[in-house]
Amino acid sequence: MNIKTRIDPEVHEAAKIAAAKEGVSLTEYLRRLVEVDIEARNLTKEGNSLSNQGAANGDSNRIY
């Protein structure tokens, strides 16, 4: 899956620096941040907290 988003240039630069400090790509850094946040909110499939509100319009992968 690919995701496109826009962030402020300052945030983008800070994220690139943080990724470099961890020795990973910006993409990997952002993927890890999202994964950690989802786990912290207990929104994993195992936690059964994923929303299926999008299922009616065919978008069952969307989290609200």
C-alpha cells in the first residue's frame, strides 16, 4: 500500500534528520511511528478495535 501526505517542510526536515540518526530511511521511520502509535492505541487487528465504518462504501481498510 502506498500513502501520500503533505507535511510542513520543517517537520519533513526534522523527520529526515531523526530517520538518519536511527539509520533508517524516512519511509521506514514514518512506518515505525505509525505502527507504534497504532499499537499504543490498541488498534491492531488482534485488539479488535479497528473500525469497519468504511465497509458500507467498500473502503474496509480505512481507520476512522
